[in-house]
Amino acid sequence: MTKKAGNLLASIADPDNLRLAFWKARKGKSYSTEVETYRKNVEANLFQLRSELLSGAIHVGQYRYFKIYDPKERQICASAFGEQVLHHALMNCCHDTFERWQIWDSYASRKDKGTYAAIEKAKSFTRRYTWFLKLDVRKFFESIAHDVLKHQLRSLFKDASVLGVFDLIIDSYEAHPKRGVPIGNLTSQYFANHYLCSLDHFIKEQLRIKAYVRYMDDMILWENDKEILQEAYRRIKAFVETQLRCELKLPQLNYTSRGLPFLGYKLLPYSVKLTQRSKQRFIKKMRYLDEAYQSGLWSETLCQRRVLPLLAFVKHADSQGFIRNTVKHQRERTA
């Protein structure tokens, strides 16, 4: 059993850690009015945060809500900048403890992992196995049970002060009574990723599934025997409902030769295609970037910076023809 982490509060409240947390939190937001206001009195603000941490009088829950529609409608809950600094300060020191419980096959929100590493691993399994089972949790972030999450955190940490701060952050938000963590918070990424750790270990150690990949709540299992996956689904469903008190969406069980939809791609044994939704998103974003540039809203440098991740995403698939046609149509529209 992994030893619980303790005596972390002094490290979290250390002035150097708080300065590092401020630097991480402001990255990419330097022109924000809120960030600039905080920066002008940064030492005083960090001293106040240090005092709140050491006294236990933390103030959390100042959220700003907005919706995004990419790829589907979701409500994002953004913390006040001061709380974002707190979240980074916590995770600077707690990251290693969360990481120790992760299995190798979990890819979301982890260093040296991410979307493309998950895709590469999934591609290798798709070539080797006949069947796949794809699972995900219905309204995952909204359905995380606060009491289950708090119990899980007490298996990781023994520092009552740190657990008290985590409890305040968890209790500051509800999508439903005593449920939910806000999409958009750094702490939520860690909490949500850890929430399914026990399921990861169950799948790997109890069900003995060798070919498995998880990206947040998107889970894929591969086998050559369909009945093994059917039995695995029954046991996973029971685990999720009883141990995690969540609900799975309808499963996707199919031949790998028919294509596995995963993270915006359709994986086939020897090719990777873009899903229709991914193609539509790419075209829409490229048009927006072009219009922003043509109107003078965005500079050429900014547009180039925004287009690079879009191109990286589509180039990870067998998409040369699609890119060529999209660029051609874009030029015809603006000619």
C-alpha cells in the first residue's frame, strides 16, 4: 500500500512555492485586467495567501460561469485568479502524490502523456486485437460524489490542514446536491483523474485486461474474445455504480476493423481518420481565423499561433487530402 503524504502545508505555503504558483497561473493571461491587478501587489497578495493557508481561513468559491460549444455545449466554471494561484500552489506540492496512484495507461492531464500519446497507444492495440469496448461516464464532472472524492483523498493524504483546504474547494461547487467539480479548475483535473484510479486498478488487476487506455473518463478495452469484453462491461458497470456512484453511457462494443472513435479521430488497424465532427470543427475554426485576420481583429502572428495546434491535430490523421481541399476552398472564398 502506498504511504500517505503528510507535512505538506509548510511546503505549499512557502513563499518560493507561492511565487512559482503565481507564475504558472498567469501564464498565457498576462494581458488580463484581473491578473495585472493581482501582479501590481503580488507580494502582498501572496503574503495574504500564505497567511490564509497557515491559519486555515481560506476563501474559495468566487466563480465566473460561461459556456463553450466546442465540441459540445459545456458550462465552464473559472475561479478568481487568486484561487488559481492557490490551486497551483497546492498541486506543485501534491502532484507527486496523485501521480503515484496513476497507472501507466492513464493519459489525461499528465506530464509526458496527453492526447497524442493516448492515440499512439490506442493505435497499437487496434492493430493487435479484434474487438474493442469503449466506455465513458455520463456527465462525469457533474456526477462526481463529494463524499466519495473526500474519502479517496484521505487515502492519499494524512495532513489534516491540506485535506481541509481540499474539502473547502470541493464544497464550494455543486452541479447537483453534494455532487460535481467545476470544469476549468486545475484541482478539478486532478480530482477527476484520480476519481477513476480505483477503477483503473480494478480493470488491470482484477479483470486482468492487458490492453487498456483511459483519457479522463474515456475508457477503451481491447480483446480478441468478445465474451471477455461483455463480462468486463458487466463488472465495470457494477463497480462504477456501487463504488463510484456514477453511471456509464451505453457501451460501444465492435470490431476494431470497423473503426474506433477516440478523441476526435477514427482509429482503424492501419490508418487514422478524422471524424466528421472534427472536420467540421477544423473548417469552422479556420474560417474564423481567416475572418479575424482579414478584418484586422487579430495580427498575423496571433493567427499563426492559433493555427499551429489546429494543423497539428489534423496532421495526426491521414488527412493530407482534406487539408489541401480545405485550404483551396478557403482561398476561393476570399478571392
